[in-house]
Amino acid sequence: MDIHEHDWMLEVHTVGPIDPDTGFSVDLSAVDRIVGDMTEGWDGGDLNVLIPEVASGSLVPTTESLARWAYMHLESRISPPARLVRVALFESPTVGSQYPAEESP
């Protein structure tokens, strides 16, 4: 089977009070490390092999499913008092999904 390649981009959106000493609400270097570890090998890689849930057949590797998977994977790893609001995953500059989805009014 041919590998269906994408150049992935993952946006991580957090909220929280801004620490008056650091000016940050979340440790961005820690978030970068977590996201980097989670997505290592994705660009040009075979997600059918790289993500155990996809390899086992319990997760279909669509942008929608992967956005939800990434959210679930990251949610508990964001240090309080900051919290994860959503992730947006793009497989190209113009195609992507976010979780949780925002509904239009």
C-alpha cells in the first residue's frame, strides 16, 4: 500500500491566568516538547505505523479523528492552572479539522 503523505501542522490552544513573573499562562517549551514527541515522524511518515491506535485499527487516521486523538493525548499534559481549549490539525495549508469543533451561529 502507498503511503498517503501530508505535511502536518498542529495548533494547540490553551487558556489560563498569566503569571506576573513570566508573562506566560503555560510553559511553551514544555508544550513544544510534548507536541514534538507526539508528532515525531508524522511529516512524510506512515501514520498507520506511527500511531499505535491506528496500527491496531481502533482509530481511523482522518484529520477529524487525529485532531480528537491529539486533544485527548494533550489534555492531561497541560499544567494547571492553564488548560487545553482545542487543537487544530491541518494536513495541508487549506485542509484541517479542530477538536472540539466550534459551531457556527
